[in-house]
Amino acid sequence: MYLNDAFDAQFDQQHRPERPIPSGGIRLGSVWLWGLSWLALGVVSLCSLGKATAVLTCLLALSILIYDAIHKIFAFSPVLMATCRFFLILVAASAAKEGVTGGTFLSIWSALVLAAYIAGISYLARKESTRAALRYWPCLLMLAPVVLALVVNQGRFQRQAFLLGGLFLVWIIASLRQAFWAPQPNIGRSVSALLAGIVLVDLLAVGGATPAITFTFLGLFFLALLFQRFIPAT
């Protein structure tokens, strides 16, 4: 988030003067220092967990830097943001006891559907700054987590998949309403709500194995919404 604003400082000076850097809320140099320091700390910490984790972490960090540097220039930047989230899931899986190979199928598919969801959000976020006309089809990417949950979960897990998938679908529709169907469309509010919905994507990935896990994720979801009141998500 910090590096995103640092790379976008010149653009925001012209088009988003209310953003923290052009408004004088924080110095550009400080943003660069904090952003790069946190990224370096994250890379070093994760690289200590093994060779596979180290390789995936470096790919994740590289994806983050490339996205932050060029996302305002190229139309395919939503794919770059999706790539960041894709590697994030694989980094987490590689740090588990059995590594990525212990659950290759599910970890890769979970990473892919999260990437699809993020690509849909990134499409909307780009329209917030460019003010271009919205199209519906990129939003269909956000349904990927529901599709995977319904396909993978069979037997006694199917009911949970329907319940959690239905909850997630309701949240997507409610979030998109702010951008497409509100009397005064507000893309920023839609994007913020959908970003909080990442927690629900993760909940679908773990399947709510126990009530404790389900309520933990729901608690994190509401915390994400709460913290957006103090730190805007867009």
C-alpha cells in the first residue's frame, strides 16, 4: 500500500490531491523508506522458512514491485495485482508442514480463484481513477471462489459450501450495488467492500472446518470493515 502511493505520487498530485502524499499528510521520502523496509523485512522473514518459500517469496516481492511501478500505465495491471495474490497463497502453502506439494491441487486452485477475484476488484479500482465506463463482465471473475467451493466440496461438506458460498455471493452483490445500481454510483465504496471480502474468499478456501474457524474468519471480516473507517482501502 505504501509503495503503491510512493510510485503514484506524481499522478496523485494531478488527479488525487486528497491522497496522503500530495495533501502533505506524510513526506514522500518517508513513504519510500517505510514501504521498502517492510517489504525487505517480510522477504527476509519468509526466506528463513525454506528454499521453496524463499523462491516464491522473491517472486511475490517482484510481482508487488512491478505492479506498483507500472499499474497506472498498462491496461493489464489487474492481472499483475492478481499475480501478487496468487503467489501470496502459494507462499503460505509452502510454509506449511507438508509444503506446497502436500496439497498442490487445492493450494494452486485456491490461489487461482483468489487471483480471479482480485483481478475483478482491480478492474473496478482502475475505473475509479480513470472515470471510464464500467462493464459487467470483469465482475464475473469474482464468482470464481464460489464455483471452486461448490465443485471441490462434496458429500458432507457440500452444505457448508452452499452456506458459505451463498454468504459470499450476497456480499459481492451488495458491494457491486454501490458501483452499478446506486442512485449516485460510488466505485470506491464497492472496491473497499470487496477488499474486505477477501477474508470471505479465504474462508471458502478453508471450508469452515469447525465453528471456531468460521467465527474467526467472520471476526476478521468485520475487523477489516471496521479498520477501513480509519484507513481508507482505496
